[in-house]
Amino acid sequence: MPIRHTLRALALLAGSAMFLSAFPRTGAQDSVVIQPDDARFLEVLNGRVELVDYRGRRAVKLVPSPETLGKDEDMLALLAGDRFRDGVIEVGVAGTPRPGTPPDSRGFIGISFRTGEHGEWSEVFYLRPTNAHSDDQLRRNHSVQYACHPDFPWHRLRQEHPGKYESYADLEPGSWTSMRIVVSGTTARLHVSGAEQPCLVINDLKHGDAGGRIALWAHVETDAYFGTITTTSR
């Protein structure tokens, strides 16, 4: 190619690059990694947080308040930082029933997203680890759960839409389990243990597509541990 044609082609490419750079990229992602030692909380409801070492990992542990013991209450630790709307939340969790809790305790543990500033409402994906190895197939089908507080707790969703908002996943009580939550609009997908396919898909998030806080979530009957948290906003 003659030199003058080569120079002209390079000039056209440079001009195209300048034109494209004048517009923001679509689908840009902004990831934030929060180590347990660096986690900061705006508020902790029905409990407190402790930094501990658990099964070879640094972790945030949710510990129930004394006044909640023996009650059917949830703990919620709202993370400081930017509000979350669409994107991905990844975290390792480990949950098992606390010593001395009733024999039907499940070890409920999970993540609340698009949560109200003071926990007034929340979209929650959580695990019931002890259900996963039950010999009762119906109970196994209740291993992972979606709930929306306060208006759509698990028991209402189960009664009105059996099987739609819960599913099975292979879980081990007390073991580290990865949770990956992918949120877009009014749809959320839950992946556990690195699975490519989600174990639970919700296409009608009950609070719509408004943003909110990310929070650690567990029932007061649970020894609840949370590892490194990565959030990717879209």
C-alpha cells in the first residue's frame, strides 16, 4: 500500500477512536472487594458483628442480641458503601444451628439486597443447610429460599405459590459455601458452590427494581459466618 494511503487509513482509525471515546461505555462494571477486616456497617439489627477465624478463613460472625434468644427473629447487618441496584454479589457463607437451639433449626443464612436504609424492607436469598441432606424430599426442596420482607415472608410465598420461591441445592451445614446473586431489573438469580446454572430464579422481585443496601442476613438460631464480599454494579 502506498505510504499516503497508509497514513490516511491511520488517520481515519484515530478519528474513529476519538469519536467513540466521546461516548460513555455501555455495560460498564465497577467491582468492590470487601475483606472481613475492612467491612463497615451502618447498622446491625437484633445482633452484633465479631471478627473471627473460622475453618481457615477470616470471617464476620453475626451474634444474636440476648433479648432475641428463643425468638423467631432475623439478624441484619447493613454494609456501608454505595447503594446497590443491578449487578452481582458474591460471598462465602457458613451457617449451622447454634448449640442449644431446637432440633428443627435449619441454620438459615444468606444475603439481603436492595435493603431499606434501616432494614425496613429487604429482598433476601438464603440457605437452609440442614435441609439439603434430609431423607424427606419435600424438605430437601426447601434448601434455598427467596423472601421479601416485610410483606412476603417465606411462609406466605410457600402457601400462595408452592415451590416457586424455593428449591434444592447441595449444601453442608457449617461448611463454607459460595453464593453468587445476579440482579437485573425485577429478576434475581442465585448460584451456589460455583455452579454455572442458578438453583433459584426469581422473575418478580416484590420490591420492583429500586436500589438499596446490601446486608448480611441470618436467623438468630444460626452460627453465621461471612467471608470476603465482592460486589459488581452494572
